[in-house]
Amino acid sequence: MDLKPQCGAGCGCPATNLAGYKQRYFPLTRKQSFGDIISIGSYYKLCMDTFGPPITSDYIEKQVAKAQQFFGNPSDYNVSNVILPNGAFDPWSVLGTSVSIPDQHQIAIMTPGAAHCSDMYAAYDGEPIRLSETRKRVMEEVNYYLRSGLETQKTNSDSFNGAETLTYSKTITGVVLFLLITIIN
């Protein structure tokens, strides 16, 4: 099976990357295709016309504030053992964090020229130059997670005769790693 991304599949070719980037990212900024011709008020009006009351600009702003309060600011994201790859053409990347905290293994990677989920596809001719570096870094982190988290546990069950076994979640992690390695190679 050929896993090479094809143009129009929304998965990595330059034309698709740019189209998706412009469609989704530019409306979030002043760099949108229509400049100041279409104002934020036009988008509010579209929502109000489509959904009717109670959708107003005030309602929308309050809902955005609630979402930000509930989910927090992406720059405040602070966890451990996570890798957050994004493509520079990923329209959703503006909603994520770009903060890395290496001591906690919170790794944020921005890949120039890549789109949403580009790092999940097999390598292909003509892919963005830094995409292979991103895949390599993801694998390094996954290997770290597996090495540091595969402590075994003694069971008290006679049926196992005290054998060391892996927990269910750690077994699943191993299966996921196997699948990732298989896909990448």
C-alpha cells in the first residue's frame, strides 16, 4: 500500500498545506485573504443570521472567555511526558502551545512547511525538509517514555508464580510503539 500523501487529501503536499492554512488560520488574524474588507463584525453577523438569538457579539465574546478560562492559556500548558508536534501550515497550531519544558519532557515542535498531522505520515519525496527531524524527535521521546516507564510489577497470583508482568497500559504503549515504528519504516 502506498502511504505517500497525495495532493487534495489534506495531508501534507504544499498545495493542500497552503490552502488549509489560508482557510483556517487567516480568518483568525488580520492577514486573512480579504484584508479589512471583511471585518470581524461580518463574521458575527454571519453567526447571528445563521443561528439567530441568542447569538450576538457579546454572547460569542463571553463564550470565548469561558473557553479560555476553562482550558487555560496555551502558553501556560505545563505537563510532563508529552510531545506536541505542529506544522507551520497547521491551522490548529494557533490554539496549541509552543512552550517546551525539557526537564519535564514537555516538547513542543513547530515544523516549517508541514501541515496538520504531517509527522504521522510515512516519509515521502519532496516532503518539508525538517519533517524527518520532527519524526526522529518524536521517536526519541516515545523511546524515552517507554524506557522510563516500563518498570515491571510482581504479581501475588499463584497462576503467575510471582512472575514479573507488565501492566495493561504499558502493554498498550508497547503495541502503539510497534505500530509507529512499522509505519515509519
